[in-house]
Amino acid sequence: MPSRFLTALPVFNERQHVEQVLAQVTQFAEDVLVVDDGSTDGTAECLAEFSDLHVVTHTKNQGYGAALRTAFDFAQRSGYQILVTIDCDGQHEPQRIPEFVAAFENTHEGCPIDIVSGSRYLKSFEGDGVPPEERRQINQQLTSEVNERFDLHLTDAFCGFKAYRVASLSHLATLETGYGMPLEIWARAAVAKLKIVEIPVPLVYLAEKRSFGGMLDDGDTRLDYYHRVIDQSMRAVGLREPSPSRRPLCGETFE
């Protein structure tokens, strides 16, 4: 029996992209949820043009992580088996949604898969874009740190194109509300020993100077924030963490 799946898009001030992205998403997903995280640019009016959407609106902007958490809650309450998440900035290809859903038909080390995560670095596609160097470096560094600290084997810690077995979302009761929330997901998934697989997705960059918002546009500030999220996540799940001034070197572990 095919799995009943929900595709969710966290949205904040995406009037420029939302209609085009939703027009594509709805070709490959029957049930679509948009979490409007307090948009003020007319995004809500654009969403009103679609009659076949589920829409949850935050009255105030709460953050990317908070919008994803709302999608998690909606999928759990609504009886879906799989939740696909896709960003609304045009950098993900909606036609790949069925690939994410189909991946759950396989197993990982003989066990059902819990998380299917897109990776922009698992393989190259013809026409791949070139990410801004600062963003590529931060992604590479944080992915390496996540792997070392949580004993994972990821190639892309930040891709927003993911799918989750809804029954496993109870292990992902995240607290972080901002852009760093995916780092907390990895911490909680590692402690719960969830089965994670990556599948390749093209590397698309439509707006190299796309803002993270406020101080996070500064790379050093963003990196410090991500480190705080990792440290806080380790404490939240009961993992011992190294001193902030004593992070593990490549290949080194802390007992």
C-alpha cells in the first residue's frame, strides 16, 4: 500500500517565489502544507489563490526551525506516514519529491529508514551552480563537526530537502527555532539511533546574496551561532560536550 505523505514548505516573505514553487510542488504532491511564518510582504495573499493547500499561519515570525516544528506537529496529528520538507526559494526541484518518498521502501542496515536527507555534495549534476565560497566553507566545516560529534556520516548537514518517517518524529522534539534547527535534528537523531540515508540533489543557487536575516548574514556570527546550537543540542540530549575552547580535531573523539 503506498504511503500517505505530506509535503511541507516553511515560508517567510516569499512572495517572489511562492506561486511558481507551489505550482510545481502540487504536480508531484497531493497533500501540501504551507507554514507561513509571519510573512508581511503579501505572501498570504498569494497563498489565498490556491484552494487545495493546507495553510498554518504564525501571527509573528518565529523562525525557520519553529516553522518546521509546526509541520512536524501537523503531520503527526493528521495521520501521515511520511513528511517531505522542501524550501520555497526555488533551490530545490519538486519533481524529486517522489524519489524521497520511494526511498522509504528500502532499508538501511536491515532496518527501516527514518530520515532521507538531500545532499548537494553527494554527486555532481550537469548544470550545478557554484555556492558562495563562505557558505560552502561553513557547510563543510559544520558537516564535519556534526559527523565527529554525533558519529554520523553526512555529506551535507544543511540541505532543507528532506523526508521523515512520521512515526520517528517523536524523537525529534527540537527546541531551536532558528536556521540552526537542522543541527539539533542530527543530535536527536543520533541519540535515538535513527536510520539516515542521503540522496543526491542538484546544487542550485538562485540568489547568492540571499539574506539569513540580521546579524546572521555575517559568516563569523553565523558560525558562532551554529556552534552554540550544537553545544545546546548536546546538552539537551544528554551528550557530554567538550569545552568551548577545546573542540575535537579531525579523527579525535571525546570519551
